[in-house]
Amino acid sequence: MSTNEKIYTGKTKDVYALDNGNILLVFKDDVTGEDGVIDPGANTVIGQVEGKGRKSLAMTDYFFKRLHAAAVPTHFVAADLDKGTMEVRRAEPLGKDVKGAGGFEFICRTRPWGSFLRRYRNYISDAERGLDYLVEITIKDDERGDPLINDDAILALGLLSAEHLAQAKELTRQVCRIVEADLRGKGLVLIDMKIEIGLVDGQVVVIDEVSADAMRVMDQSGQVLDHAVLCQQLIG
Amino acid sequence: MSTNEKIYTGKTKDVYALDNGNILLVFKDDVTGEDGVIDPGANTVIGQVEGKGRKSLAMTDYFFKRLHAAAVPTHFVAADLDKGTMEVRRAEPLGKDVKGAGGFEFICRTRPWGSFLRRYRNYISDAERGLDYLVEITIKDDERGDPLINDDAILALGLLSAEHLAQAKELTRQVCRIVEADLRGKGLVLIDMKIEIGLVDGQVVVIDEVSADAMRVMDQSGQVLDHAVLCQQLIG
């Protein structure tokens, strides 16, 4: 690995260029959080947890294989669970082809929760109400609090073509349905999740990771699962 | 007027029910702002400016007549510029039929400015770039900073039908084009504006006011006009 060029240092992953043109993701044990409390959705690294990187990788490997089985395109090539690395095809993350821009996150919601509930509190009388796989797109931008962007703004700014936007939203819903069904088989309920999407050879595919770090899940009683408990349920 | 029932006390307008089933809007001299500086977009009343209510009414009268001439539906019936009152048809403001909810504002942008620029700074290299009458919908909610809501969320929460949403967005663009053309005739350039929309007899119409309080305008040199200067240019 030492011969490969490091092209990006992320909060939870480092990224290397491989000689075969692919990319190697190295999952780190760094955890993000706020005020000393671990929160995968937070923007600041607050420490390390032994084995955390391998767990995220094992979950991503788990879900990417399920997506593959359902013919959902991803950038996945192979994972080495012992080394904590994943080889992927080189992708252009959507919303990241502008210098300095952080790229898009695609959120899919089965019911109102978290920031959605905070924003639209006055319009939500029933948190059990289904949201029919609603997709929201936010920008990765710590400084500005990951702002929401609507479809019209994405098109007006020329950040995506209408075709890629529609495909990315449909891909997000597909992934959400597959993950939801998988969790249901374990007696769990998916509340919401987020993925990143990129272009590989002009095709819209799921990139980065799909893991407990990027989903909110509850049990049948409505109790939201702690991150560690969810990891345990998913990969033992 | 004293015999009419006051049904709402707004920041800049009071609302009365008329015997004929219509509504009377009484434009007040209250101005909103922050830290002692007048800002029509702010959420707090900071004082009064003599004649301010009549000016807002005169501008609304001016623009509503232009919308009427262009066959754009509004709730306007008649204005009494001396009394500072406007009679309008009774409308259901969009996004306000939920108890406690503030309703929607429809923003139309011809170029990136203000909150749009703040949110998407990393994606905007050229502030002159046209936005092709981009529509954004926000929720009137002082406490939550008037959050943006995307089309999918409006539909998922059942706040508007797809038909009314599409009609409201098209109406917003129509109004923006008419106001832009009118200002262009005065040597001015519309940057962005916001309107409110309601249903009258099931039809989507422009409601509330269309005035300098709800638009950002610059001169040919690119200098944004002070609110008082814009009022002067519009109604003398």
C-alpha cells in the first residue's frame, strides 16, 4: 500500500490511487461526534475506537453485496476485511466537480425524524406517518451545516443533468427499499438513511459506504438503536 | 371598520372580516428589522415609520394592477390608498391549513444572492450567472429560520397536491417575469422576490402583497437599491 499515492484524507477513510486505475479506501478507526459523544452524523473527529474501521467496512461489504444481488450498481470491486480496505472503481461523486465543493448526500426517509422533524415540526402531527421514500439532497459543507438544496436549484446551477438527477433519486429510493427489507428480516425498522452517488463511465452508481454510520434504525417497540447495538445486529 | 371583526394581527398588516364575505387588509406603519436597522425580510417589529403602510399598499396596488393586466389571478378587489386598506377575496394561504403552521413563501430568483449565495457559496463562481427563474419554497417560521422545503417533502407530507404545487410554482415564475419586465422599463434589475399564494374557489392566486418589501432590486451598475430609494422609484 505504501507505493500507492494517497489522494485524499477523509474523516473516517483515507483514499489511495491503485496502479490498476481503481481506488483503495482505507477505513480508519476515527470516530466523529460532538461534546465527547460519538455521532456518525457529526462533522468533527473526536477520537478513535479500536476496530471501528473494520466494522464499518464489514457492514458496507454486507450491504454492497445485497445491492449487487438486487442488480443495483455500486462502485464496489472487492473488500479485504482483515486489512480494513475496500477496492472500488474510480467515480466522480455527484456535486463534487466544482472546486472546493463537498458533494451531495442523498437522504431517503421512510418517516419524519431528526432534522426533518426539527425543520417541519409544525406540519407533522404524526411521527408515525409514512413519507413514501422521500428523497432530500444536502450538500456536504461543515461550515454551512450541510444545507438542503432543491431539485430546481441543482438544475439551475447546472450541477446535475435532469436525467442524472432523476436516476440518482431513483437509485436512492431503490437502496432504501433494499436496506429496509433486509433490516425487516432482522426484526428492525429503517427510519432514514443517506448514501453518496457517483458516476462511473457515465453511469449513476452508489459510492462510499452503506453502513450503520449512515442510517437510523429502530426496533419493533419504536426504540432507536444505539450505533453499537445496530452494528452488532448487522455483523455480529 | 370598527364593526368588522379583526381576525388576525400581523407584523405589518391587520386583517378584518367584511360583511360581504371579503377580507380587509389594513397596512400598518410598523417596520421589521434587526439591531435597529430596518429590514423588510426580518421577523421582528422594531418601530414605526410614518406613511410606511400606505407606501406598501400603493406598491401592492401598483403591481397587482399590472398582474391583473397580464391576466395573472390575485385576491385583489380594491384598494383605498388614503385609508391604507385593501379589500381582497378570502383565500386559503398555501401551507397554512395545518394548525400552528405559518404557510409557504414562494421565492423566485433571477440570479444567486442573499441566502441562496450563503447556502451554496461553494457552487457559485459567478454571481452574474442567471438562475432561470428558479423557485424555492420556504416555510414562514421565525423560530426555525424560515426553513427551505423541497417539492418531494411537500408532496410526502400531503401539504399540497402535485397539481397545485406545479401551478403555484408556475404562478411564481409568471409574477417574477412581469415584475422584472416592469422594473426593466424603469432601468432597474430584479434580483429576487417572494410572494404568497392562496386558493380562492379552488384556484391558485397571488395573495398578500407585492411590494418593495419583498423584492431585491439593483440598478444598471449592479448597486442594490436601498428600500426607501426603491419605493421612491416605484411610486414616487
